[in-house]
Amino acid sequence: MEITTSKIVAGFLLTAAAGLSTGIGSCIAFFAKRSDTRFLSCALGFSGGVMIYISLVELLAGSQLELSEIFGKRPGSLLGIAAFFGGIAIAMMIDKLVPHHENPHE
């Protein structure tokens, strides 16, 4: 695959747009009414949904493809799924092991 100037510019613009979107999204918290928790809850739910979508669709599919090239189609796919959900389990265990006064999720 040949790297051209147009591909570099497109990659830069997409990365810049993603970074600016984060900043613009954080401005919502500053300009929204503090009493309107429903709006902030919906905005946080939407952003969480986007992150879950990216994790499940983009990252998992890419890792399964790479692992399938190394271990074969079925074992690579299963290993990708196991690693993905294993990471979720590890994050949940860490969340439970953090002391209660330092963990805002409890």
C-alpha cells in the first residue's frame, strides 16, 4: 500500500476532528444547566455508546483479523473474543479492589 500525501492529509484531518470533538463535547458540560441532569445523562450515555460501538465493531474485528492470521480463523477469533471480555473482567476486578473511599463507582 502506497502512502500518498492525500492519505496523510486525510489521516491528519480525521485525527484532528476526533480530538476537536472531544473538546467540543466537554464544552457541553460547562454550558449545560446544572439542574438539567437529564441532558447530561443522555449526553454521557451517547458518548458511552459510541465508545462501546468502537470497541466492539472496530477494535474487536481488527484484533480478530490479526489473530486469525497468526493462529488460524477459528482459534484467532475465539482468542480475540476471550481477550476482549477478559479485559472487561480485569477492569471489573480492579474496580472492586480499589478502596471504597477512592472509588466513585461504588
